[in-house]
Amino acid sequence: MKKLALIFTATICFLSSCQKDLYDPEQAKQNQKMTDLVIPADFNWEMTQNVTSNLTSRANTRVSVFTDSECTNKIGEYTVYSEANEVPIVFNVPSALKELYVQPQGQSAQAVKIENGSINQELIQTTTIRGGKNDDTEDIEEYDTFERQWYTVMFEDMFPKLGDYDFNDFVANYKYSTKWSSKNNPKLESITIDVRINAIGGNLPYSPYLRIEGLNSANNISSITPSEYVERIRQGTDNGNGAGNKSITLKLKNLDFTPKPYEFINTQTDQSIKDPETITITIDFKNGGNNENQVGALDFDFFLANDNGIEIHKKGKKPVLKGNTYPTNIEGGEGNDFYSNEKNYIWAIEIPGEVHHAIEKADFLKAYTGFAKWAETGGVSNPEWYTGSVNTDLIIDLSNKWNE
């Protein structure tokens, strides 16, 4: 009997010890790293969508368009003509957005659903605006204006090797507004760009660049200011957009936020915060220049480049500077598009909003706990992962500096 009891006890102990070795999905999830994620190969990592304005009106109608019901975030003010628009009016907004708010002049705003990449609504005009597209009457506003809200770009700087994926090697915000003449065929009059550098958590010597693609007016520039902070680059390639006048590439220079060996900026909790540096760039066009594709949103590419011919872009963008080529020694193998590897890991991410960055060596998946599910579902789940489930112990909050 004692022998049976001993065997039974030993069996229980053995089973208990085996139980500890069983796979625990919750524990595995807690230990998950960025390079453990299984990303769909066709996921483009985008968090924005282009929305075309298909608003119509029987009379010329001045409208404002907002992203929120309180009408505080205006993204466009333009005239909807009784004739059909010759060039599409396009907004670039977060992918999670399901509707926009349209406010005709002198009326209350109304919600208009985003369906199949467009907003469709016939407007009822209660006030009279004279003049058509080919009419010189002064009753129509002289300009149409469009604004993209703040976006955040985050980089890993070890490309073509994988980094530590805290996405804080270089962190910046940018937004832009465009002004178009509203009579006859729309012409791009100016672009105003605000750029704010928040942090540098890498020590490799990269410089930030801005590229605007899909233009038909790059050769019609009359000025780019301020010259002490921005330099126009004559690139050697054109990123697939045809002749060289289809894009503008700008280098940001003479900034205090410059990578230096082992001198990180705003990424470590035991260091004082340095005020983010913001510059405003203005591009004016002589005689106006029309955009061949659309009015409103432009295609921006914020990227990094160093003197060794290495560039770091968002997935899908090509290297563009003279003499720069795309490396073939991508860690993990080349992916199905530029700046991704076989597992679809990336080196740059752009987020629609003013997003806090992670502290040095932080696990990005623990700083933003909704990120993993968003990435592994190819953007289907948690499309607004950056607005909630934030571990405040693992991020640097600069919002008090942004509002100064």
C-alpha cells in the first residue's frame, strides 16, 4: 500500500512539473518582441486613406470640411461649382475615419459618410455665389485652401540591419497646407510645411529630408524659405514619377537636433528634456502651377539619408538621391517592396497624429499594447492603436512642449 502511495505521489509530482512546461499563450504574448510578429506580406503599413470629394451643388457653394463633429479640425475650404470638377479634390485622413463633416457657407455642418474612398452629397445652397469656373466675377473666394493635420514619423536607423525596434532613433512631426487659385483650372499657389523634430535615439549621422511627389509644377518655384534651414536637392532619380519636374526634394539643415555619438535627445528619462525644434517652410510658385493628379492632398515622403549613400524610407518608397542605390543585404532577406524584409518588418512608420515616442530600449509592443494586433491583422484590428492603450512609463510625453 505504501508502495502504491509513493508511485501515486511521484506521478502527481511528474505531471505537475510537466504542467509548468506547457505552452502558456498569455505568457508568450507578454514576452512577444517586435521581431516575433507575423505580418501579412501584402500589408503596406499605411494608416491613412485618400478621400475624394464628390460633393455636388446646383449653385456655386463655398464649403468647409472638418474631421470632427465639433468642427475644430478643418482640412479644407473650397468652392463646389455647379459644373463638375475637372481635377479631383482629395483629402488625406486617418484610415480609421468613417465620416467627414461638411459645412456649406452660412449653414450647420452635416456628417457625410466615407464610402468607397469618397464623400458623396448634393449640397443645398441657401446663399447666392455668382460666377462659374470661367467667370471673372469677384463673388467667388480667390483661393481654395487645404490642410493636413500633424503626422508623426518614427525611424529605426540600422538599415539594412534590423534595429532594436523602439522606433525612437529619429522622431519628428510634420503637417502642411496648400493654397490653390479657385477660378478656371486650379493652380497650386503655395505650400506651407511645419516640421518639428522631437527626439533622436540613434547615434548614426543621418540628415532629414522631405520629398513632395506627383507635382506638375516643381520647375515653377519662385522661392523656398527659410534658406538657412532648407536646401533644394537636385536628385538623380525621380521615384518612378517621370521627369524631374514632378517632385521636390528638400534637405533640412543647420538644426540643433543633429545625431552625435552617444548623445541621445529626449529618449532617456534621466535626462532633461530639450525643447523640440520647429521650422516652417514656405514654397511659392510663380504664375501658379497645376497639379496633374489632384487638388488638396499631396504625396509627402519624410526620409533620412547619410553620406554613405544609405536612405531610410517608409515601405514602398524608392531611394531618390543622386548615386544612392538600394542595398541587397537586407537582414532577413528582401521583402516584396522597398524598405521591408521577407517578414515585412520595416524601418520607418508614419502615424496620423501627434504621437508620443518610446524611451530608449523600450519594447514598443509594451509601450503601445494595441500595436501588435494591428500589425498582425494587416491593419484590420486596432486601427487607432496609437490613441489608446499607452504605457505612460515607457513613453516620452512632449505635449506640453508642443502647445507652447
